[in-house]
Amino acid sequence: MFEAQTTKSGSVLVSGASIAGPALAYWLDRYGFDVTVVERAGAIRGGGYPIDVRGTAIDVVERMGVLSQLRSAHIDTRKLRFVDADGNAVATVTPESLSGGVTNRDIELPRGELSSVLYDLTRDREVRYRFNDCIDALHDDGAGVDVRFRSGMQQRFDIVIAADGMHSNTRALALGPEAPFNRYLGFCFNLFSLPNDLGLSHEAMIYAEPGRLAGVYAVGDSPTLLAFLNFATDEPPFHSNTDVDRQRRRTAKIFSHGGWEIPRLVAAMQRADDIFFDTVSQIHMPRWSSGRVALVGDAAHAPSFLSGQGSSLALVGAYVLAGELAAHADPVDAFASYERIARPFMESNQALASREGGTLLMPRTQQELDARNAALAAMQTLGNAPSYSEHSRQVHNSLRLPDYSRWLREEQRK
Ligand SMILES: Cc1cc2nc3c(=O)[nH]c(=O)nc-3n(C[C@H](O)[C@H](O)[C@H](O)COP(=O)(O)OP(=O)(O)OC[C@H]3O[C@@H](n4cnc5c(N)ncnc54)[C@H](O)[C@@H]3O)c2cc1C
């Protein structure tokens, strides 16, 4: 039997507690929904690679009241140093000149820190978290969704939202398997950490050969560096993303030769116990909902890290989805409205990755590498960003947030 769920505006199950999940939970709770978040991991995962909050997403975190808290976690990466095989600088530029971001407005912080801030916000409220569990089956009968969890528990909710990332299992249950929605961008990445023996601080060093990219990222003054060994391949190894040893061997073989610090990075990767391997892909869905189940964040429209916009899109999507659910009695109408408002913004941000991100960050051929070096040199000499970064800036800010404040619970209106 399914356990009945008490409702305020309605009961919502959110799958995933990274960025989109807790942000959505926060807003839904403020609009009077009864919110449960289920997360596969045992706890909020701290640390991680740096992500960005910029453009329209700055307005979202400001409305959530955490802007200054996030600002104090800003890691302040000051330069990106592109080097040649001998470690000599090809060009040194600011992160903003590449991303189109805005110095002193954008925030860069480890993904896990943003998650923790959002989680803490919701913990102070009435949001329930269920860690170490996930959805095994869904049945949407038009009036509600019966959910069976891996733990064996069964419960009925008015609405279910997939915020469980690019490889969302909730999306697979409601809208089908990932393959037709995954747009592979031709690269794989391999992230891991190593001791900061290079003495770097607030900077990244990046070395490219055609089809191969190696680098280290000094997150603030951290004693560890985040390293990456990324490579181009036409054959995406989707089938073995979770087989870490296989990916370790494959990456070591691809980087068995090369300049700069590649041998040292390969040795560190062989020892690392925190390898994160995946394809560089986007998610493109023909629709973001099916009945009473909807998608938010990477599950709906992962833009890939080449855009640098995934976290900002997750925050903006969560804000709009919660607001539209508050504004409509019927979730199906709310989902349609959410998609109408947010889709153009999400798609134009996704397009940034294919427009300049690919060739600039991951040149595949010597010709692309030469073009990248020329573009970087121009950025450095001119001291200002080329026109595509102005274009990126416009896209980052291209959604004007709707005002949903009249739907806030009476006692929470300011
Ligand atoms: C290497 C890398 C670098 C990046 N760099 C940047 C950057 O510079 N700037 C930027 O803005 N973005 C960046 N991103 C993208 C950014 O991390 C994502 O876009 C963002 O985290 C999306 O948030 P999300 O909440 O939608 O999904 P995710 O962060 O992917 O979170 C999904 C959550 O769901 C949980 N989960 C998964 N499956 C289940 C399940 N079946 N049941 C329950 N829970 C589940 C996961 O444990 C996780 O907590 C980068 C991503 C990667 C991989």
C-alpha cells in the first residue's frame, strides 16, 4: 500500500540534492508545498570542481538571500595560463575574458559548497531529505504519482521532479533512456586531485596538443590541485563511464607521451582515488515533462562544462519551475508555462558550448590549436575580450526573472 502524503499546496518529490534539487526545494517550500528530496548519495557531497554563478542566476541567489554568503566563498581565480610543451606561457588571460563573465559580479566556488549553502537553507525549513535512496519505479495515474524507492518504501506524491543530473534515472523512468537525448560533443574528461607541488594559487595552467588537453586548477590556496586529462574521441565510451579502472588505463594510453607535465599528471592519475570520468555531452529534450513528472537542471538541459553555465541554468530553472507550480493549479499547465519561459534561455546558453567553447577550450587539430593561440594572444595584447565574450554575457543575462512573490506563504512575504 502507498503511504498517504499530507499536503499543503501539494506534495512534491524531488530526486537529486546537488544544485537544482535543493534550490527547487527551497522555493517550493516557500510557496507552501510539502517537499521531500531523495538523494542517492549518503550526504550532500562537498568540495568538487569549481562552478560559476553568473548572469540571471545572480538575481536568483540574491532573491534566495544567499548572495553575500556565496560571495564570501568566491575562489577568485585570477588567471588562466596557457603553456607550451616546455611550460612557457603562450598566453595568460583572465577567466572572464574567456567566459564572458563579469569581474566582481560573477561568483566561482566549488560545486559542493554551493550545494551545502542551498541545503542549509532548506534544512532550516520543512523540507525532508532522504539520503542513500533513489526512485526505482514511478506510476503516474493522472491524479498523482506512486513511487517505489530502492529502500522498499512506497509513497504517493502529487508531483515528481527529476533533478538528478545529466544521467538522470528519474528522466529515464518518465521519458525514456538517455541515448537519444545525449548530444556528445566529441570529448571525454578525466578529473582527479593531486598535491599542489607546483605551488600554484588562484590560477589554472592549461596545455594542449591536438585532441588532448591537460591542466591543473589551483582552487584558491588549496594544498591540492584539481587536474584534468581530457581527450577527443569519435567513439564515446558511454558503456564504460562507471568502469574507473578501464578509463584510467584508456586515459594513460592516450597520454602515454606528451610535453609539459603530462607524465607527472598521468602518474598522479594512476594513484588517484577520486577520478571522475565522463563524456562531454549536452542533454537536449524535446519536452521537459510527462504528465506529473518534470525535469530541472542538467536532467533537462545539461549544457556541458564548455559553456560554464550548468549551475546557473540549474538555479534559474529551479526558480521558474517552482514559481510556475505556485502560479498554476494544474501541474501540467505549470510545466508547460515553465518550459515556455525557460526554454529559449536554456537553449541559447547551451549553444555557447558549441559556438566557441569547443574549439577554444579543446582544439582537435593543429589548425584549431593555432587559431586558439592567436585568439588568446589577441585577448592578452588587447587586454579586452573579443566579441564572442560580449555575446556570451548577453546570453547569460538574457532571461528577465518573473516575479512570483505574491505566491509566497503569507508569513514569508517581505
Ligand atoms: C567536470 C565538470 C566541470 C564543470 N564546470 C562547470 C563550471 O565551470 N561552471 C558551471 O556552471 N557548471 C559547471 N559544470 C556543470 C555543473 O556541475 C552542472 O551543470 C550542475 O551541477 C547541474 O546541477 P544539477 O543539480 O542539475 O545536477 P548535478 O549537479 O549533476 O546533481 C545531480 C544530483 O543527483 C544525484 N543523483 C544522481 N542520480 C540519482 C538518483 N537516481 N536518485 C537520487 N539522486 C541521484 C547526484 O548524486 C547529485 O547529487 C561542470 C560539470 C562537470 C562535470
